[in-house]
Amino acid sequence: AKTSVKHFPISVTSSEITFGLAKFEKFSEFLEHFMNRPLIGGIVFTAPVLVPKHKQANKQTVLEPTVIIHGEMSPTSPTSKSSVSDLPDLSVKTGFLIKQGGLVKNWKERWVVADSKDLKYYQREEDFTPKGTIDLRDCTCCRKTNTLSEAFGKENTFILMTPWRTFLFSAATVTDMESWVAFLKEKLVSS
């Protein structure tokens, strides 16, 4: 069986990211689209890495103008050792949550991106550098809070525990909170 490699350019300008025919105004939209619709026909897959570069004069963040993605696509045969279960977990969950601070116990809205390995939280959705990262492989528990006092008076809260810290997050609705807890619990079991 022949293997074919397709090349898909990604162009980045100051106002949008273009991937094939799709256009995205925000990096988070591009990332979510890419992570939820992988280009995998076989097993080999290389994810894009967009590295910010800083102009010294005005400290403005700019991105490399073009990045090439290589996705190997090959037919599978009955004797192939690969299967869908061998593919990496590319699911990702994103959204705004209110997070309790570590030292100062105030609550701040954060843009949160969780995948199979970690949960990253950002000051703004447009940011490229996270304010913090929680390695999900280190987490021992994820559950909704039992009482308002445990949640420091916040509603729709859940806890993400590591051996050295307990993180508290609050979602906008009960449904949103339950969705986050279910997603994170699934990642804790699979890690």
C-alpha cells in the first residue's frame, strides 16, 4: 500500500490565521478546530507549533508567517497493527472559568484549555503564554464541591487536587461545571 503525505500551509497575519480554506480570528479558535478535526488517516501525526517572536523596539508579539503541517495518510489493512485506540487522545476542552488564586484567595476569570495531559489557564483568550499549568498526571482527584463553605461561597465550583495544592474553579452554570468535571475525570483515569 502506498503512503501519501499532504502539506497544508498555515498563514498567520496580524488579524487572522488561515489553514487551508478555513480562517480564524483567534488562536484559540484555530487550536480548537485543529484539535477536534485531526488530519489523521494513519498513525503518524505532527501537531503545529507556533512560536511567538518579539520585536525588540515595541515588544509586540508576532508569529512566524507560515508553518507547514505534515499528516501522513495511509490505508490500513487487516494485518495492520494500528487501530483507532492506538491514536493519541486529541480531545480538548476550552472555556472561561473563575479560578481561586493560590496565595491571595481572590477569584479571577481565566481562559482555560485542558487536553489529555494538562490544564492551562490564561489571563485572556488571546494570550499565548499561560498564567499556570496543572499537569493532569499529577492530579489525584477532580470533583464538584460538596458545600458552599468548601467553595468559599462560590456556586458551580469544582476541585482539582494535586499532592501539593488544591485548585478551585467556578463555572457559569451547573451544566458547565459538570461538563468540566466529567472531562477532567476522564483524563485522570486515562493518564
